[in-house]
Amino acid sequence: MAATVVTAGILAYANALHGPFVFDDRSAIEGNLSIRQLGDAGAILHPPADTPIGGRPLVNLTFAVNYALGGLRVEGYHAVNIALHLLSALTLLGVLRRTFSRSSLGAIAGSDADRLALIATLLWTVHPLNTESVNYVTQRTELMLGLFFLLALYAAIRAVDRPAIHWIGLTAICAVLAGASKESAVMLPIVVLLWDRTFAYDSVRAWRARRAVYAAAAVSWITFALLASQVSSTRRVVVSGEGSRWAYLLSQADVIPHYLRLSLWPRDLIFDYGSMRPVAIGDVLPGLLVVLVLLALTLVAFARRPQLGFWGVWFWVTLAPASSLVPIVTEVGAERRMYLPLIGVISLLLLAAAMAIRTAVTRGTTRRAAVLAVGGAAVIALAAATRARNVDYASGVTLWQTVLDRRPTARAHEHLSMFLQDAGRVDEAISHLRAAAPESPQAQHALAAALLERGHLTESIDQFRAFVQRNPTDRNIVLARREYATALRRSGDLPAAIEQLRLAVSAAPRDVRSYVELADALKAAGNVDAAIGVYEDAERLDPHNVVVLSNLGVLLASKGAVADAIPRLRAALDLDPRLTAPRQQLVQLLLVAGDFAKAEEDARALIVAGPSSAEAHNLLGVALASQNRLARESDKRSHLNLQIDLLTEREMTAVLRLLQDIARHLEVNPSVTPEQLRDLAKKTDVRGLTDRMEEFTEPPSASAPQPAR
């Protein structure tokens, strides 16, 4: 059975290894610095609060392991997600086998329990509704919650027959791990309690015997309480205005019936349902009636046929955290929220179908064959649909295009534009940003930046102006003002650019980059003294910033403040020895200061960095001349050239002798006279030549006759 489940899962997701990072993956993985060092346990266990993994340290740990093994290569992340899904499927198989074996429903008898458990597990494993949880890497949160939730339930079930301490301990451990993966783990004790009431005990007195198991499952509540402080306020409950619990609950009246439709007929799946919008009861009345009727039927079924109604209760209980209790205003719906609830839907439908077949077909063999045939056909069809959906996730452009086709939103236009830009389709990206900009501040900012990059300065400035006026407290306002200033500078409006950069500095007084750009703009405006002051402010904020130190040093040098400039330039070069402009400036200052030895050292470093730099060679010459070492350096170069010439002459002599031997062997008469050939092939007497050179270069002795004046 296990092999069948694993094989089906691998076949369904074999084409799901190469999809790019999308949506929240960019903040949870690509931009998540806490996963970059596997040995930094403090950072890993305290993931960034403003990301989808805030308060979910166990998931962050798995991302850190992924990064340590393969960096940002997506295949490793997808492989882990698929493996987690398969482990959840195997755990579900164990839960369903033990649950169905305790059922007294007429549809289940003897080996039928195992057979139905296998079919239900296969249907869940390959169901397309789970593709978001598997393909969307950040939703490893859902996969890990599902795995440890099911493992805790399995351990609690095993503890019914064998109440050993290790099963209770496993329940507690899995409850902690589930809580460290996602907050929905708080529903675990309720599910365990309902399972006991339905399949194991029928009295409160018997439940008391399981107090240790319930306490173990309730550890998930403690984990939730401890990790709640790690969650950003943007992910906490919003209780006013459009984000109120009541408004969100009303919006789910349309979403929940949609989930159920996708469970039965998983076509036109949607990756992003968009943010919540204001709704009134009249807008969702049909869906609300459907939800109320289904809730009533679930309660009736649980009261009259509890072993059938349990799966309806399972659906509502596991879906409740994300679709009723906690308003998630940034996403009105998400198919990944059906990861655990889908188990209840499939189990309920399968049991109902088995009961119907048992009523219609009296012969046992035929009945089993019918169940296998219907179940097998459904598994194959769902697996094929899952593989087709995986293809959508293989490309960010394709994925977001399906969202636009099925549920167009400003966010879909915005994210599609990102992947179009990455693909070099900038004009198409700009058209989608234009569509999103009226509703999305982020899209308007991105549109302004794209227009700036494209060189459309007038429209870019208009978009930047509108963005900063409408969104003065946006989290990207500082970046937007800097980009706005860039557009203004390119258009020639330097005073307006300086104003925007001053506002950027005011909005983020510790953002050194804004200081650098402001100082550069002031310098361009001719206000060098003000630029130096801004750079000095930046230096106080970050004394080890290479850009600040080097630029400040250059400006101080331009004002003649040599004593102040030299230490800044030296500090910049200590931090980054590859810099050439600050080193060149430093050499000039050292020459002015009379420190010729240091000037020579830095000039030689300049030549190493750029051997063809005429300025570097010129500066070295000045440094050497200043030390009266230019003639000595010339002598060294002449000596080196002589050595090269002598080596060349030796090699040519050897070649001529070899050619002479070849000509003699081939009996070829040379075109030169034998005397000329002997002179050319004669070995140069290097020692004698050296002695003669020394005679010419020796200074005259004191006794030698002096030339007449």
C-alpha cells in the first residue's frame, strides 16, 4: 500500500521540480537573510516577522538546510516539498486504516477498510487542489502543519489500544512541531477529542482516561502562545473597517462553496484570489445559504451517523482558522487552505459512494470491483489534472496569466509584470503596470521605476509625484523618493531632486544611501561644503562605509583639506584595496604632503590594478623623481633590457647552428658566405662584453689626467 501511494505521488509531481520562486517566495526565501547561515540558530529560529514564515521557525529551519545544500536552486526546495507531501500521504494512510477499521458503517467490512483507506489516500495525494501547497515553495508551512498534525493524530489513535508513554510523547512532540510550522495547529486537540468521541469512547468517563493524550495535543496551544510574538502586526487579526471579522466571515460565504466545487471538479484553479473587498449580506446571500445548509446537515449527520458526520466536522474544524476565525485581509481565499479539510471531503464522499454501491450491488466481488474501478478511474483523472496544473507553475508568466484569465486583480497584473520584465518583455510589463497602478500603490511605484529605466522621464516623474503624494508613509517611500530624485536629475531639475533626497533622509535618518545620493546631488549643484557636511553625517552613522569614506576624502581634497582627506581615503582603501579613484587621489595628496615613499607604494598598487594606466605610471615617475630615484630606476630598466637582449641573442645563435647543420645534411648551399655564417653563429662572449661595458662606465680615477677646461 505504501509503495502504491508513493509511486502515485511521484508520478503526479514528477514535472514539478523546476518552477520558479513566486509571490511570497521572494521575501520568505530569496530575500530571507536568516537562512543564509545554517550555524546561526538564533537567526533561523527567529525568522523575519514581516514575512509568511514569521512565527514559524521550523519551516525557516528547513529553508536554511535547503540553502546550505543548494543555495537558491529551486529544484532542492521543490524536492523537499514533494517529499513532505508524500510523508503526509503515508501518515494519512495509517490514520484512515485505523479509523475505518473502527467504523461500524455498512459500507465498511473486513478488508474493505484497508481498500477504502488506500483509495481515499490516493485521491488526496494526487488531487489538483493540493498543487498550490506543493508547488508554491513558501507553503511548506501548510505541508509541515499537515504532516505533524496527522502524525500527532496517528500517535493519539495508537494510544487508544496501547496507551504507552511513547505514543503520548510522540503526540506532544508532533503537536509542538505542528505549532512551530503554522498556527492552525491549535485545532489539533479538538480533532483528537472528536475522534475519540466518534470512534473510541461514548461517555465522558472514558474520555477522562485520555487526559494525558489531550494534554499532549494541547501543547500546540502553548507553542502558539510562545511564537505569537514573532508574528508581524501585518499578519495579526484586523478588527476594524474593511478588515473586520464580520466582513471577512461574509466574504467566506462565496469562497467556501467554491472550495467544495473545486474538491469535486478541480478545474480553473486560481493561484491568487486577491485581497478582501467590502461585502454586504445581499452580495453573498446565495453562498451564505449554502454554507448554513451544509453546516446544519453536518451537525445532523454527526448527531445521527457520527462516523459519517465526523468527516464533515473535520472539514469545518480544520478550515476554521483560515476561513472564519482569523481574518486574512490580504488573501480572501487560497486553495492551499484546503490541504487538511480536503481529507474530510474525500473521506465523506468515498464512504457515501461505497454505501451507495453496497446498496445497489449485492454481490461482494462485484461490489469490490466496482469500488476499485470507480476509485482507480478517479485517481488517474486527478493525477492527470495535477500534472497539467504543475505545468502552469513552471513559469511565472504562465502562472500569473492564468490568474488574470480566471480572477483578474491589480495584484495579478503587478506580479505578471515582474516576470515579463525578467523575460525582457518590458513594454508588456509596463502595460500591465498601467492597468494595476490605479488600485495598487506598489504597481504605481513599479510603473514609475520601469518608465524611468525606459527613459520616459516626463511620465515617470508624473507617476513618482503621484505616488509620493498619495502614499507618504508607504514602506518603500524612501526608495521611491530616491528614484524620483534620479528622474528629476536626469530631466535637469536639480533643486527638486535635492528636495526629494532631503525628504528621504528625513523619512529614514539612518539610511546611509540617501545621504550619499543627497551629497552627490549637492556636489553636482556646486555646493561642495554642504555635500561635505552630509557625508560627515553619513560617516557618523556608518564609519566603515567605503563609499562615504572615499567620496568624503575626494571632496575634502578638492577643498585643500589634505590632513583630513588622507585618513579617509586610507580607511576606504583598507576596506576595499581594489578602489582606484581614491588611491589615485591619495597618491596626489601624499605627493603634496611630501610623503614620497608612501606615494610610491600606492602608485605601484595603482599600476598593479591597471597596468595600462598612463596616469598611474606618471604618478610613479613623479614619486620616484621626488626621491632622486628616477635615474636608478632607468638603470634597472636598462639592465633588464640588456638581459633580455642577451637571452634573445643566445637563442638565435642556437637556431642558426641548427639550421647550419640541417643545410649541411641536406647538401644545400647557403645564400651567405661561409665567413658571414660563422660570424652569425659565433657565440657571444657575455663576460667579455660585460667587462668592456664596465670599462666605459667606470668613473675616472684620481690619478687619471683630467680633460682641459
